[in-house]
Amino acid sequence: MATNPHLDIDQKMLGDIHTSREMMDHLEILCDDFGSRFGGTEGERLAARFFRDKFKAYGLTNVKMEPYKYAAWTRGETTLQITHPVQRDIPCIALPYCPSATVETELVSVGDGAPDDFQNAGRLKGKFVMATSKTPPDVGRFIHRSEKYGRSALAGAAGFIFMNHYDGLGPATGSIADNREAILPGISVAKESGAYLERLLRRKGAVRLKLKTRNRTRQRTSWNIVGELPGNTIPDEWVLIGCHYDGHDISQGAHDPISGLAAIMDAARVLSAYAQDRIDCGIRFVAFGTEEIGLIGAKEYVKAHADELDQIRLMFNMDSAGGGGRKGIVMHYWPELDAFFDQARDQLHDDLPYGHKLSAFSDHFPFFEAGVPSAGMGDVAATFSGRGFGHTAFDTLDKLHLSDLRAAASVASRILLRIACEKKWPAQRRAQQAVDAITAKESNLDNLAVDAAVERLYRRRKKSAEL
Ligand SMILES: [Zn+2]
């Protein structure tokens, strides 16, 4: 049986976490008072100040709101009508970065939107292309909305319709560009509306739709909020823990993301109270801005802190980590850390599943691309089949449980303590070549080639529009 050199601090931190209601109190303010905290809303600004003030109250040092400029998007009115073979209104929402547009054309369905479904691109040209949010069977990886949208754009579609695949959850949202207006309009409909459109297509052969959407994209300021517990003996190295605080504008963003940030704040609270004198390297806490519209805050952080990325021992991403499921470590291919987490698991007397896996869809990714050791909280053995109520109006606070939040805060605080007390950290920043080799091998990153092709198409169109 491994001895636990940090048992004294573990007992204090866990005793405190498990007898405090502070996380739920925070979540009630963040969700019920501030709302979605979507980029550009008043709730976003209030939340940024809230984290700054809490970090200060917890005794963190160098607490800052680090501002950056980005393209904020605001939805206006969007209507979708069937104009043939019947006249009917279909409830829908615009997807973030949808440009203003009026489009009338025929509908084509590509089912679940597997890469093969986009072959015979000719039949998609100039049409509304509708794909579900479901992971297509037999593809062997999760296919993100942005890939289905991107393949539609590359096929010359006139518009994209994202159909939720869950009963009774309304339309599912998600951005269709990163930090700029999208190349073609994209909207979202409930499963029930999409199924009706599919039936109409099957029975009547052709369906015409008219979309009218008015939205606004303009430059605004957002913030990453940063606070530190300084290291005692290795002050120029850091473990960084972070989670974004913006949700989507149609929801409270309770599970995604803010459950993870509530757990981080509790970890900050107990580490500051009981472990400040024990840690060797520093711990940096970051609430990232505007993740949902292109990982913008995390990209800005990596840019602004480029000269100290070598000093980050690990970027630990807690996006949505306070929901259900086992609280383990999903490393982004850092086998040199296996021995460390194996020992930590022995000390914690917890199941702490750990392993290696990677996706491009959260704030760790800009760090991964910069070669910084990174990981997320989660269960490496779990397979992701879809978001459920995530990214719908039903991602609300009533779905969260204090027991899950406590489990996340407990694991986070104990793991941070151990990383910060390691005399010699076994992982160093990777060279660009090593990053590229992993990117090329990982099928979960196949979407990046589609993203790059859409970006090239966007630039070409923009250039020809300017000529
Ligand atoms: Zn998230």
C-alpha cells in the first residue's frame, strides 16, 4: 500500500469541500442571475468580475482580467418557411456566426452527415443541406457539427440546417465559424421539425424552403480571468487549470461549461486555505472567455503568454467537468506522465481512470498545438455519442448535483497539489514536429483538414468580394 505524503492536507481539503455548499451558491448566481454568459452579454461581463473578485477573496495573487478583442455575434430574427409543396412555418434558430441572409431553395438531407454522405456534391450545390447531430454509425469517430457544416459549404450549399437527433430537446446550437462571420447561413431545428421535413421530402419528392435571418457580428472585448498561488521553491514553473465561462446564448450553460469552473473555484479555495505553504511550483487558475465561438480566450492566452509556455507543467482543462461520470485524467498523449498518475491514484485511494485521447473541441487544444503538456478531466473509457441536453435550452442548473461537483473539486484539488509538489516534472513541451505527428495520426482530428479547406474558401470569396 502506497503511503500518502499529503494525507494531512487531503483530509482538510476534502472535509471542507464535502461540508460546503459554496459551489451550488456560485452556480445559482452564475446561471440564474447572469444567464448564459455568452460573449457580448451583460452576464458575461458580470461573470468575469465575479471570478476576479472570488479569486481575490480566496487569497490568490496577480489576479487579472486579461482583455482581448474578438468578433461578437448577436442573433436577430430568423424565420424558416416551407414554400412548396405546402406553406408552413418551421421553428428554428440561427447558429452563432450565421450571417444575415435571405435564401429560398430546395432541401436535401444528408442523414447523419458522414463524410460519404457528401459525395455526389453536385446534388448539394445551391441547396439547403440538412444533417442531424447524431454520430453516424460505422465512421468510428464523433463527427462534429462544424465538419458537417464545412462539408456542406465545400459542396457549394446555399445554407445548412442542423437537425437535433434527440426527442423533445428543441434545436441544438453551436457555432459555425471561429471568431468571424460564417461563410454561409446555418440554422438549427428540433428533431420533430427535421423528421417532418424528411417525411415531406420522401412523400412529395421536393421541398422548397425560404430562410430569412438577421444577425450581427461586430468587434467587442472579452476577458480571461487569471489568478495564482505562487510556488515556494520552484516559482518559475506552473500547473495551469482552466475552464471557459461562456455558455451558449440559448441556455444557462450549467453543465457545459460552468460546472467545471465551479469545481475549479472550490479547488482554488481549499488549496489556498490549506496547501499554500506546501506547494513547490505555482498553480495558475484561468477562467477562459468565448470558447463556444472558437476557443478564442484560450488562443488569446497562448498568444499573450507565449514567452512562458515552456514553464507550464500541465494545462488541465475542466470544461464541463462537474457533471456526472468518473473523474479521471484524459491526457493528450503524454505517456511520460503515466507513472505520475499511477502513483497519484495509489495515494488518492480513488479509481482515477487515466489514459490518452484527444479532440480539438475545447480550450486545451491551442495549448496542445503549442506543444504544452495538456489533459482534461473525464473518463478515458467513456465513448462520446452526443451532447444530450448540451447546447440546448435545457442545459440548466437543475441537472447538476452537488455530489458530482464535489467529486470533481476533490480530484482537481488533490491532483493539483501533487503536480505542484513534484520536484522534477517528467513532461516537457513538445517540438512542433512531434505535435504534427500526433495530429496526423489521430482520427479524431480529421475535421481539421475540412476546417482548413473552408478557411481557404472563405479567404478566396472574401478576396473576390473585395476586388
Ligand atoms: Zn464547453
